[in-house]
Amino acid sequence: MTLFSSPTDFYSHRTRLVLAEKNISVEVVNVDGPELPEDLVDLNPYHTVPTLVDRDLVLYDSRVIIEYLDERFPHPPLMPVDPVTRAQFRLALFRIEKDWYHLADQLEAASDGKQAARTRKMLEESIVASSEVFSARKFFLSDEFSLVDCSIAPILWRLHSYGIDLSEAAQPISKYMDTVFSRQSFQESLTELEQEMRQ
């Protein structure tokens, strides 16, 4: 199994976190900069990361990849078995991507200071607005670590590098961050460049 992964991209990070959580051995090919490996160009028509190759199967959407990994390697399970709760988790994943991932993408692509400041504020407000959900359970929506946490953690890890400092009102989020960031799997998922984001 091979993963083409960017050392700084949060889509790649969440995939690496799922792999670490499930203790799956995989060859990671770092894709850094505009020069793409020839294999990636041949395998993925969109030339994007992450791209996962498992024998004859090639997957190149991070959500598809993490759900595939959870089903292919069922232990520990990262999605609930109950169809209703599972649907709620999928909806949470959708909202995280629509709101936080979209804003983080915009923030990283922002070319002028005003636009960056506006996007930074929107991302901070959106995260802080979820503070109540973070305080309800040990993890997001659950007492068990899940694909939702694997998707949230890479964004929260990058807040410092985005210039976002959570307010006192966001204490439950800070507590959640301490819990998730101290997990062995999370530490193993970090690249050197990602480690430097919070130094």
C-alpha cells in the first residue's frame, strides 16, 4: 500500500492520522512542491494528494480514502455501527469539509492581507461556535475516537500557524486539542514540517 501525501496538507494529514490510528503499514511518498512524481500523474487524473494505492485500487479523495481504510481495516472501528449515528457522523464530516476545510483552503490561498484576515476571522468564529459540541463528550459527538476527530484535528493543529488563538470561551476546544494531540497515533501522523507548525 502506497500513500502519495503532502507533508503540510491537512487532507493528507487526516489520511495519515487514520493510518496511524489503525497501525497500518504503508509506504508514504512525500509530494512537496510543483514537481509531481510520474507515478502520481499516471495514477490520478486530478494529480492531487492524498492518493492511496492498494494493489490495483487507486483512490484520490481524502474522504473516500479514510472511509475505505476504516472498512478495509475494521479494528479499531472509527465509525459507529448504527446506521442513524453513522449518518450523523457522515453529516458532521460533510459540514467540517464545507465549513472549516473550505475556509482553511481559502486562508492558505489568500493573496492579500484583508482577504486573509476576513477568512481567518470566519474560521475562528465557526470553530468557536462549536464549543458546546466539544464540551459534550470526550471526543467530537462521541466517547470514542472517530473519523470525525481525524478530520478535525489537522485543522486545529494548524490554528497557530494560521494566526488564530482561541478565546477563553473556547476552553472545551483547548481541552479537546490537548486530549487528541497527546494521542500516540496523532504524534506518529505528524511530518517534520507539521511538527514545526506549533513550535
